[in-house]
Amino acid sequence: MPTIDEKRVYTENTATETVFVATSVGVVSVSVSDDLVGGFGVAHRCSARDVAVERGTADPRLAAAADDDVFVAAAAESDPDAPEAATFAETGFGSASAVGFDGATLYAADDEGRVARFEAAGEGAADGTLGDGEWETVGTVGAVRAVDSDLVAAEDGVYRVTDDGLSAVGLDDARDVAAGASSVAPLAATGTGLFELGNGWMKALSGAFDAVAASADGREHAVSEGDLFARGADGEWAAASLPVEESVAAVAHGVTATYAVTDAGTFLVGADRSAEGEREARGWRHQVIGLRDVGGVAVA
């Protein structure tokens, strides 16, 4: 738990991030400053299975895939100290298993393999939701587990969204995908291994993998049967040393911090606090916040 001094630093530090977690009770928002966990609460009650935040904009939107629909809200309105103030709008997609943004375009998918994009009729609503528009089906594949940028992880492999629909790019039993950025190659978590896209898919680690995260600054993480793996500066993957003996369910990257959530409801954060701003091996802070049935995590 944070000390009194740490809490004072937290309140004085304006460089905070909001982390959104998809859980069976709803979308939970958590406020984090450096590696100190602040307030948290349920921003929207639903059976959330995935969550995504729009990238590259000053006022990002938040999307949640739930059993009854895809919901969208302005991420800035989902204040962890007053989560009930957020307005989540229905989109009419129906039951969804995954959501993801490619720029300003929102994609959603379901267990039947339908992948669709939301075609907005205008610039979006003033409250940060999608406004008027409709869902246009891009294509149908195996049951979809994850969407990141233009990549789709499905039961029958990884697909890329193109102008002509969905194009198969290989693998099988894909459970998660990270599109990567700049010099960081895309990653795919599958039932038989962790793969990196180069000249084709190259296996980085063997085993059953369930989640991946990759950032433009070179951070790469993956989850295999509850164990968190990180790629070091030497390019080698190694298991991360966590302060709790619990299975990690999801992982995501903030500006400099890395976030992980366990299936037992523990929220973990590892942040770089070195004077030079270079990442270094260090411990993780953690806070029990009672989250269960975690389906995904995203950062605003």
C-alpha cells in the first residue's frame, strides 16, 4: 500500500494515466501516477470482455466490448474518482468479443467471427461518442479474440483488414495480437507459441500464450499460462519477477509504465523512474482492487 508521503506525491503529480480494465462487473477505471495507484471504480456496469482506447488524439474515445453491445465514451470523462459521471453510449453492434481502434476507426468483432467497422455519418457526438452511423461488416473469420489496429486475432489465425476485406496472414489459434509500431514488429499470442512478424511469422517462444503488448519505445510483453514475459534490451525474452503469485490475465503499456492485471484481482504497475529516462530492471508496485474475470486492459 502507498505510504502517506507517497500519497502526497501522487496528489501533487499531474502526470497521471487512466487505465481501463474489462471485467465481468463492467469497465473499471484506475488512476495511476508514476507507479502509484490512486482512485478506481466502475465506470460502466456490463459484462465487459474487451476494452480499447483511441490513439493519437488529445481527446481519445474509449470502447468496450460486452455481452450485450459495444459501448463508447469519452475516455477523459471516465474519472476514476467519479466513474459514474461517464456517459457510455450503445452502438447497436450486439454481443461483442473484441474491440480495437485503427486511428479514429473503431472495429468490433464477435464469437461468430464477424468483424465490422463503425461508419460514422458525421464527426462524432459532442460527448465523445460515435454519434450517428452504422456498422459495416468487413468480413467473417473464426471466433475473434482480439483486434489491434488493422490486425485481428481469431480462432483460425491472424488476419489483416484491407480495402477488400480480411486477408489471412498466417498462424492458427491466435488469442491476441499487438500491431507494433515503427521499428517494433507485430506480435501474436497463439496456443502453440509467441510469434513475431518479420519475413513471415517467426516463433520467439514455445508454449500457450494468451496476451501480448508492444510499444514504439521497444517495450514488449507477453503472457503464457499466467506468467508474464518481457523482452530485454538484448532481445531475449525472460519471465518477469512479480511480487504476487497470481496468474496474469492482461497486460498493456502506458507512456512509460507497464500495467498488468491478475485473475485474482491484483493491479500491477512497473514504471521507469531513472534520472536518464532509460528503462531498467526493477520491481513492480501492486494494489489489490478486487477485479475478476479480466478480459482486457487499455490506457488513456
